[in-house]
Amino acid sequence: MSESPSIEQVNQLLHDITDPETGRSIVRTKQLYSTSVENQVIRLNIGLTTHSLPIADRFEEQIRRHLTAQFPDHQVEIEFSDHERRPPAIGQIGLRCRSVIAVGSGKGGVGKSTVATCLALGLKKAGCKVGLMDADVYGPSVPQLIGVHGQPAKEGDKIAPIDADGMPVMSIGFMVPVEQAVIWRGPMLHSAVTQFLRDTAWGDLDYLIIDMPPGTGDVALTLSQLMPATGSVVVCTPQKVALLDAIKALSMLEKVKIPALGIVENMSTFICPDNGKSYDIFGKGGAKKLAEQMGVPFLGELPINIGMRERGDGGLTLENFDDPQVAPHLNEMIENLVWSLAERAAEEPVKPDLPVLG
């Protein structure tokens, strides 16, 4: 049995562990609240922001592996506590948000809005502070997917977003009758997106998920001009025609300086409810190969699921997280996205002179 390390020795090793949000040492950001060593057990209390809650288990395992590699005869017990840190102001528009994530696709009909809505709902379910913005002005489907309707009201000099069980939501679908088409040129699109971002009372957010219009167009340009978006998630199906369009979407987003955080393959497999057999209706694995070719993280695949479609049509998308066939895929997608953000933060940490402590 090896000799127990001192608290100083443990803390020195923890200098190598970086906060998933900022990429800075948890010791330097004062997120290591306490350390104790007793009876071959190392106990830690570490502060974690709500932004990182979806990957708490992965983060815990990373810390445990790091310590047990040095002290194999010791158990490691980790408790996470809330770490308060106000989100930074992004650009010149007054939005306070840690991560702005655009969800796009090269073509319509691949389930982009469903993925965007599931990302937002899943992050919120994990404990994050999330806003959802429907920037798909020609086909705003977010209100239907989450089952909320109404007219946004004025809140001082701001627009009060529609509340979806504690999640602020904005969509052109709240302002235009369902049967009315939106026929706008570029300047009107720019104005609408600007108003949604700048004039909406979003509050302090960990994540703002933006459902983009399909294809490559004006909204992405507007977004890149207004603020530095954290990154994008591109949705496609396995079939070749969708993958070709996804390549164009990735190229466009790169040109407007919205880095790709990952690719999601939707409609990857159909599991027949009658016999339990799997059928690859649109093919399988194409998006994963594309991600490897493009050097972009693969966030996961979502099956073709009748219940998922029915819940979306009924405004009950949140219930997908109770479906044992769908929920594991959704949770993996969300964890992979947040882990992708953590890896980027570790490579490019927040500068020490920025106000990371709140």
C-alpha cells in the first residue's frame, strides 16, 4: 500500500485539470473548493457552472483517472457544487450568453428544427440556462415542436420572449399567422434577426440555440456580422444528396467564421415496432464518414422513430427524453456537443484578464 499523498500534492496535480467552460485550471479559477485525504480516500469538492452540467459525469471520470494514475491505491470521491459566473456580453448587442450555437443544414427536410429543439430542451433538462431562437423565417416550426404559442409583448425597451416552461423562445411564427407566408428580401431578414438577438430580453444564458434556415444564405451572414457565434451544428441524413449539401453548409459557415462544432446524422436507422429489426432506409454512417473527412466532431445519430414524429407534431418534443429508444441518442448528442466545447476551451482558454469570476 502506497503512502497517502498530501493535500498539496493532490492540489498540484489538479492544476492540470481545466474548467470545461473556460479551459483554465480549476485551481486558478478558484473552483477547487476543498481537498481532503483520509483512509486511502481523496475527497474533492469542485465548483461547476451550469454551462458544464451535461458533462459532469465525464468531467468527474477525467479527474478520477488523472488522480488514480498517480495514486492507484486510493479511491477518489468528487462532489460538485454550483459555481456562479455571469456570462460575458457578446459583441455589441447586449446579449449575455456563454455559447451561441447555430444549427444548420445544407437542405431542408433533414430534421434540423427537431435537432435544434431537442438540443435546447435537453440542455435545459440537464440544468443549463437556455434560450431558443427560431431564425428559420420561411418555415418557423419551433412553436409547433414545443407546443407554445402567443404574441411576444414589450418589456420596457425590450421584447419579452415566449416562456416555454422557463425557457425563453423567439420565433417569427409567434408574429405571423400560421397560414401566412413570409416573403422577405435580405434586408428584412437582417432586420428581423438583429431584432431577435439585440432587442429580446433573453436574460443571462448558458446557451442560445439558433435554428437556422436551410441552405446557405443571408441569416448566417447576419449572424456572423452581429456577434462572434461560438459555433455550429450541421444536421444531415445518411443519403449522398444530403451529405453533398452538408459539405456546402460547412464550407459556408467556415467562410463566415462560424466554426463547426459537430455533425449530427438524423434518420439513420428505422427500428420496426412489429419485429424489432433495423432498416437503413436512407443508408447509414455517411455523416460519420463525412465528419472524419472534414475533421469535424461527430455528435451522434438519431433514429427514424414514429413516436418522435408524433410528439413533434403534437408539441411534445420534450417527451422524447422519456422514450427509451430515442433518449440515449439525444443525451449522447448533447453530451458530445458540450464535450466538444470543453475540448475547444482547453485548446484556446479564456484569457486571464477577462472577467471569468463572478
